[in-house]
Amino acid sequence: MNHDVLDTHRKALQINLDPGKYGTFAEIGAGQEVGRWFFRVGGAAGTIAKTISAYDMTVSDAIYGASDRYVSRHRLQQMLEYEYGLLLERLAAKRGANTRFFVFADTVTARSYSRRDEAHGWMGVRFQSEPGSAPSQIIIHIRMFDRENLLQQEALGIAGVNLLYGALYQVNDLPRLLPGLLDDLNRSRVEIDMIKCEGPAFVGVDHRLMGLELVQQKLADCAMFTQQGEVVQAAEVLYQKPIMVVRGNFRPITMATLDLIYCARSQFAGELGIPEHEVVVVTEMTLRHLAEGGVIDPKEFLDRADTLALLGLPVMVSSYGRYFRLAAYLLRNTRMRIGIAMGVRRLRELFDESYYDDLEGGLLEALGRMFKKELRLYIYPVVEERGRIDARTLEVAPHVRQLYAHFLENGLIEDIRGCREDYLGIYAREVLDQIRSGDPRWEAAVPAAVVARIKERRLFGWTGAGGGSISATCDRPGV
């Protein structure tokens, strides 16, 4: 989305010259790169009450309390709460009637002499919309891709100024706030893969739609939400966990898809020798899955997410049209086994060479990038005119048969065992058509809780026509 771009210097100077805004900067891990901008442009006395860098862990704990991880959302929240309370305690009586107080904080790990792993961190602003008002808050997670420490620090400083400027001037114009986070930056340098806005300035704003916007506006490749609707940075859920991902439209989720999830999870956990509840099951939708006629309807996205949440399923939205890109993302978050569960039809597409015409290495490159380390495909059968087809009986092009056989024989592609044969003829497209046309047969193809929700909120084009009350249940425990 196009918007007027102010450079970092002008943003910092505008804040400094605004007498109605005053606050604290608390930064840990990569220097005081954000606060430094306000000293650099001049007039910092009009903005900065205090800057602090509690760099030593013991000092940091003494100020903010103990924390298991210093670069974490929990530590950032501790910093914001402590510094904001202290700011009001010291200055509210003196200048609270005419001042909108704020606290900016970040906790970041950047490249250094001793660290060469991922550079990332958490940033947040707690601020007043009006003098004396209850605070609102924006928290983001940022990843930095520059190879040099100084460049990472520079990117961090720019992103922090952008965040503070957005919090102070753009909370009523979120379509401008989000792309503004990358002003004077680009995606080759940083990614903003989580944002959460809360407080009186954001009444009525759904966190999940903000995450969707991050992906749509290309600030991130992926956004994730728990079954409670909580926006999370993916590593908070996936870090060093065994992961099972199921991609789909979920409009609506059907008994066949639920059977796929339950059976694949059970098989996956059994192979690892762990309880099923230790497997993180994620339902994933790509932007292409969400778009109808090239347009994404935010309400329908929330409808799908809500029906999945009813079944205890977290949701991921991504721009990863191809599975090897999804696999690379998952491998970045865990060293444990990763399972991708899919139907035979998706597996057939996966081995279609025409799907990779734009890759120099074609099909071989795509599969080589996908099947790394502990990744496995779990395949749900389908019933077609020719009969039942599974991974073992699927016919692929003659010139890729040996390659396909290699993956089968080495256990990288497995048939899902224990499937309900009576669910194999359920297809989501047909179910959606039945919902829209008033054909009551759809109720037998959809989990009972989702049937009730569709009727209660008239989702997916259901109008109440046609009647019918038959619904199916699944005798397996919830995810």
C-alpha cells in the first residue's frame, strides 16, 4: 500500500519538537540505537525523560525481575511495565495534565564477536492516547538479516523510531502504521513477523487481522495464532518442538480433514515414542487459499480461524505457496521431526515438474530443499473413479517414478494408517456448495461443533434454507 514516507531523521525530529509527548527509552542487547536517534537530530530534551541500558544480566534482573530468557516477550513486558510505572510515579503530578507519556523498550540479540546465530528481538511502546488516559501498547517481533553488526544496529534504530512514530501519530490509521514500520528499510534487511496492539487506542481491533495484514503487506512471510486467538511469534509455539502441519482452505474444516489430522498425529507421535499432546499441530492457510476472486475477506478469514479454534487448532497464515518454502520456515524453528500431512491430490501436484518451471533446478531443487533433516510427508488416501488411491498406489510421470520410489522406500513419504474409509469421499468444495445451496447433507460431513457455529453465525453462505439436523461426531480426543 502506498503511503507518504518520512525519513527517520524527520520522524525523530517531529517527536522531539512535540511538547505534548515525553518518555523513557529502555534498551537491552544491541546498544541504545533507538534513543540515539533522538539525541542525534537535536531537541532531545523535549522528548527524553530517561534512557537506560541494563546490559548486565544481574543488573537487568535487579531492575526488572528474573527472566528465563532475556530476549523474549516476557522480558519486554517486564521492562514496559516497570518503566511506565516509574515514569508516572515521578512525573505525572508535575506534567501529567498536558503530557502524553510513553515508554519505548527493546531487548535484542544482534551479531557479535561471540554470537553468529539469528539476530532478532522484541520491541514495544506503552503510551497514552491523551494526557492522563489509560495506556495502550504495541509489541512487535523483529528479525534482522544484515551480516554486519553495525548494519543490524542501524536497522534496529530505524525500526524503533518507526514504531514509536506510529504509536504516537498513526494509531487511528493502521493501514499507514504497518507499512511505516519499514520506512527507510526493506525486507532484505528486516522482517516484522508479529504485532500485537492492545488498550483503549485499539478497541475493536482484532489481533489476528493485524497478523494477516503483516503477511498481506509483505512485512512478514508468516503469522501465527493460538487456538485462543492469541497472536504469537511462531518460535514461541514451535521452538524445538515436533511439528505437524496441515495446509488447506478450511472452508469449512470437514470430517475427512479432522480424520487426517488425528490419524497423522497419532502415527507421528508413535514413531517418535512420545504422547500425542506433545506434537504441535498447526493448520496453515496461504494467502492464495484465503483469496476468492483475488480478494481476501477479513471476516471470512476470522470465521475460518474461529471454527478451527473450536477444535483446538492453532492457525498459521503464510505467503508460502510452495511446500519447500514452508519446510524451510519450519526447519528454522526446530530440530525435532516435522510432519506435513496432505491428501493424495496435493502429493500428485508436488511431483508435477511443471510446478517448478521457474526454478533453475526444477523438481530436484524443490525436493532437495524440502526433504532436509527430520521432515516427513504423511499422505491421506482419496477415492476417485479408478478407486482408492494412496501414496503406494499413486501413479506419477514415468521419468520421476524412480525418484518417487526413493522417497517412499526411505520412509520420507508415508501413508496415513487407520483412516476412516467412510470419510474418503468427503470433499470440502462439495461441502461448501451444499452449505450455500441449502443441501442438508453437509452437516454429516462437518464436525458437530463447527455445524453449530456455522448455523449460529450463518457462516460460509449458509442461509438456513433446506433444514436438516444430522451431524457427525468423531470418537477421537481433541487436538
